[in-house]
Amino acid sequence: MKLYQVLEETATALPDQEITCLADDTRKVQPGCLFFCIRGNRFDGHDAAAEMLEQGAAAVVAERDLGLGDRQILVPDTRIAYGRACAAWFDHPERKMKMIGVTGTNGKTTMTNVIKYILTNNGHKVGLVGTIQNEIGDEIVHTDNTTPMAFDLMQLFDRMYRAGCDTVVMEVSSFGLVQRRIGPTHFQTAVFTNLTQDHLDYHKNMEDYYQAKRMLFEVCDLAICNIDDAYGQRLYKEITCEKCSYGCHENADFYADVIKIRPTETSFWFCSQGKSHQVTMKMTGMFNVSNVTAAMGVCLKCGVPMERIIASVSRYNGVKGRCEVIPTGRDFSVICDYAHTPDAIENILSNVRGYTEGRLICLFGCGGNRDSAKRPLMAKAAAKYADHLVITSDNPRDEKPEAIIADILAGLTDSKVSYDVVVDRIEAIYHALRIARAGDVIVLAGKGHEDYQILAGNKHIHLDEREVVAKGLTLLDAAHETTEKRD
């Protein structure tokens, strides 16, 4: 591809030439490459610019004069320039499909999956960009980030377009927005779910976190905001594009009413423009009522008839690791959920509390090398609804699990809730199964869809909680048989 095609409107005095690849990573530079100097938290690409030219890069794109003469191209922001170049490299696939973005702390995965399911069931071929996996129609594509890096994202969009996708539904993270990973992508519809404490190890404070999320609504035609959330109310007032609101209150454009939550299903009335429609879904919990209400509003705006939306919602089985019931065949239940913030813990437990006949047992930990301030808050949130806690590890990374757990326990100083500490997560799950009684519900919080655990040195080990529960039940049966033989 020619340099001027890559740069489009970016001014340069360099002669037009063939560019072999784009890179913002020094490890990916090849002869003829256009290297973008990105400033990160630990490394500044500007410091390696001269070396990249020595390795054969055709030119470098920088934010300041590096004294490299006619082999440097100066721009105000290299992240923005890189995103635009990546889009141009693939002939702007983001312009060729309808783009729907969802941002917020909680609910993004469920909402994007519901939207994709409804649209797919109504004649659209949909690409999905999300936390659990990326999807091109029915094809599953592995992902390492909620919002992929700029080049990877545009390459994924290109694959989606070439495969016949007419719509893309994507989770848009605060990291992805601040780091300009979405490039010049413009969204026809953008949804704001909520904002609660998370990622404050990266963002300076909640205001910085909010402003990061708000960036999505500067590049969309229609905003749909959750006005049950204080930040959603604020965003709704501040944005200037076309907007709709959703929630569980009558003053919203789309709202849920007469909500009935049961252990295996939920029913409610979806209300909009003076009309009400009864909805029954297999998912449970108030948070899922909110997620589905927004998803239905999005699909209505996409032109899907209401009766077809309701039929699709009634058939949907839910998202892996989001209030997922793990079969046990016992007189107690096990639920797996991705809840890893204080608000998410409170949401899942408050909803499960409503239909728990026995004790509500919550097993959770907190991630290492992440926002430590939320650890005691997680404990307080769990203690508010659970009868018993099993405190364990999540993804400890480079921190000592015992130190993380000590931070968690600080939140239980004034609590009377009973708890056990079992550092090893697998053993902790076995313990929770051993102490469960008839009517109890065990909530395994934090891992959700993940089938791994991250240890020191970024070492990933296999850990699928569905498999752990199955093995734990087998061990429990074996122990019972041994006891009976002894008796």
C-alpha cells in the first residue's frame, strides 16, 4: 500500500512509496514498515524511533521533532494517527457496516449478546466484539482484550465485512476509548449501561473514568442511556446527539414494569411510546431486566418489529458466566457469575437473595495488580446479602494471594457475617460444595466465562469452574460412599 493512501489527509513532504506494514510495537517492525511512536505507561516509542529506522522502517510518525529529518512525520497525536492509518489500511471496513457500541462498567457482555441474538434471528449477519470472544456470524474468534488493539480491530472488521456481516455489535471499554483503539469508527447507536468503581488502577479517579466512557458518545448518532444510574442521568443531560433513555421508571423512553423474577425465568412488561408488551425470558435478575430492556430498545431502533423481538428474547438462553446456573443434580444450587466489582457483587447477590430458600453462600476473591481500593468494598457488598462468605483468590498475578485477601478482610471489620478463607480457588470451591445444605445457593463470583487463572509472571493455568464443580461433586460422592462403608 502506498504511503499517501495510508496517511490519507495527514500532511508529509516524504515522497510516496510502498509501505509494507504498520506497527506501534518495536517487535513488529519490518523493512518498509511505517512505525508509529506511541507513548505508553512504561515505554515511549519515540525513544526507539531512530533504531526502528536503522532496522528498515520507511518512516516514523511522531508527536515531536526527533531530529530525523525527512524520515519523520509529525502529528498532534500518534494514537489517533495510528487508528486512522489502520482503518485506511483495510479500506475503512468500519464505514461499511452498521456499528452498535455498548459501554459501561457492568452489563456490556450480556447486552451485546442479546442484541446480536435478536438481530441474527431477524435476518442480519452480525459481528460481535466482546469480553468472552469475538464472533463473525457463527464463527468464534479468540480475543485477548475487550476492545482489540487498533490494527487487530480493523482487521477483524475487515473479516466481518468480507464474511457478509451488515452489523457489528461491540463492547467498547474505557481502555479502548482512551487509547484510541477504535480508530475513526463512528457508531450509529451507542449504549451507556452504568458506572461503578473499577479500573481505578488505570484511571485517576471516577471522574476520569466517566470522561473516558463519555468519549463514545462524541462519535455516535444515537445515544441510549440508563437513567436508573446516576452517571447515566448525567450523561443523558450532557450529550447533544439524538438520545433515548431506558430503565425501570416510567419517565424513561424504554422501561420495564410489573417485573416478576423467579429462579429460572423472569417476566416483565416492556413499555414504550404509551404501549406495553409482555416479555418472558429464561434469564433472571433485575440487572438482566435492565440489559434486555436496553437491547430491545436498540433493536427497535434498528427496525426489528416488536413481536419478533419478544419472540427472540423468549428463546435466548443467556450468556456463559453471567448468572449461569451450573447443573449439580443436588438439593442446592451453584451459580457462576463474572461479578468482580462491588456493584456487580451487590447486583447478583441481591437478586439471588430473592429466591434463595436456604443460605446464600458467596465465594469470591480480587485480582492482583488491579485497583486495591475496591477489595474491602467487595467484601462489604458481599456481606450485605450473603449468609456466609468463602474468601479466596481470583487472578493474583504478581501479588501474594494472602496480601490480597488481607485487603478484602479489612472490609469485614464491622460485619457479623461468617466466613472461611481458603486461598486456593479450586479447594475453596470444593469447600463451598462440602458445606452446602438443602436449599442453599452458592454464587461463584469473579471468574464467569474465564477458563483460566493468572498467576505470577503472567502464567495462565487452566481453571474452568464448571469442571471444578463437577469434580468436586464427584469427590463429595466418593467421600460419602467411604463414610457409608465405614458405618
